[in-house]
Amino acid sequence: MIPPPFIPMEKKILLFSFLFCQVFFAKSQSLPEVKLDKTWIDKIHSLAPESATFPISEKKNVLVFSLHTGFDHWVIPHTEEMLKVISEKSGAFEVTGSKDVGMFEMENPKKFDAVVLNNTCSKPDHRNLFWDKLREESDADSAQVMKWALKLEANLLEYVQNGGGLLLLHGAVTTQNNSGAFSRLVGASFDYHPPQQAIQVRLEDPNHPLVQAFPVGGFNHVDEPYFYKNAYSDLDFKPLLYFNNSEITGQRNALTEGKTYVAWIRAQGKGKVMYCSPSHNAQSFETPELLRFFLDGMQYVVGDVECDETPIKKQ
């Protein structure tokens, strides 16, 4: 039997310290799950805006779609509940929650002024939420299932093109992550994210009406810093929030310059689209400014807000 190699005590101590720091760092950046109960809901209600920021002519109907087939964000039910609270308290929206892909059949999306995709993460193999669910529920051959899935995606794209609103929250960017058409609609596809960490989120233009909820210096919270690919490089959107790449640890590419956008808006045909990366954690919703931002974003996608939405690429 060959004896194990001798490791001096000093090296053992250094190795242990290194491993301890790595584990501590990873755990210290991940926030504990929050129990979704009346106490939490009441807290969010107390922090939510009393009224809408922008004038409303009538209460709008919003579908909050919360199906996931891929990564299960524990914040999904909290996000849906938060959206219901800010909608009900402000009187601006009537919210319907669903996980049924049938909501994207034929005329169904037209029943709503906007659709919110709530962390609708797809599986890594196809990165197609509709395929994932239809394949799970159908015995039809793969070609037929994919044809059906592509039709549901086309229905969503057509809905926005014809005037519907679309708000995507956090992991929703992965919904149809391999689709070029969906990437162009959203303004990006998901690439990867480093470990959760405290992020200083900054305002691209402090004078833009959709960021008036925040102080000029922005805000800090623990979240996953998302990086993007595909249509993101086209910069075919109006950015609202960003972080400095140099402030993000654990990157694959170790970017030390520039910025990555955290939230943006864009017009698509007659419709409006907004993507907002916050948040992986329900603790972020205990920030009144962020609740106001979500409410303002909902107003934007239903057409209540007149604002500059000129894409970067055209500036």
C-alpha cells in the first residue's frame, strides 16, 4: 500500500482556509427562502404604492404566466403575489395567474392588455418552454409537438406585434432561449450568471420617467448578475438600469470595463416590451422603490407611459 503524500501542516492550514472561504463566500451570498404567508403579503402591501404613477383611463387586464420547466426559482409564487398586491392596491390592473400553455392558443392572449412572464425558465436541452410542456403532455411525434410549440411562440410574438404588452422578469429571458425571434423580441438571450452577490444597480438616465422611483445613485441588493448573448449585442433597446462589470465577481470572462444592463424597454410593432432582471430573491421586493418600478413597468407595457424608448443602436 502506497502511503499518502506528506503535506506540511502550514499547507494544510492554507488549503483548509481557502476551502472554508470559498464555501463561506458562496453561502453568504445566497439569501434564505422567505415563507410566503399572510405576514409577508401584508408587509408587501404596506410597502406597495398607494396609486399608479401615470394616469390611467381604465383598469387593464394582465396575465401573469408562472410556468417553469427548467430551473425552479423559489421566488416564483412571491413574484406573482407581489404583482397582484401592487395591481390591486393601486387599482391599475386586474391580474390573472396561470401556468397553462393553452393561454397562448389562438385568441387567448388578446383577452389581456399585457402578459408577464414570471421566471418562466425552460429546460437546458431545447430551451423552449412550450416544447417542454407539450412534450410532457402529448404522445404525438416530436415533429408535431415542435410544430405546435413553434405556433404558441408565434402567437406570443404576434400578440406583441399587434399591440400587446410583454413584461419579462428575471429568469423569463430563458423562456425560448434558442429562438432568434424571441431573442430579438426581448432584446437578449440568457448567457450565464456568476454566483449571487451584492450588486450596485445604477440608473442609465436618472431623468427617464421609468426610473424616477429610485434615488440618483440607484440601489443595492443581492441578486444573480445576468450576462446575455444573441440579440443583446444588437443593443436594440432603451436601457434603464445597469451594473458595472468591474464590480461583479466570479465572471467567466473577467470583464473589467463597461457595463451590463439590468433592465430595458423596447417597442415591437404596436406593442411594448420590458425586461427586468431583478430578482432572484423575494427580499428585494421589500424595497418600496423596486415595487414602484415594477408598477411603472406594467404601466409602460400596457401603453400608459409616453417616454423615450430610442434604442442604443440608433443613438
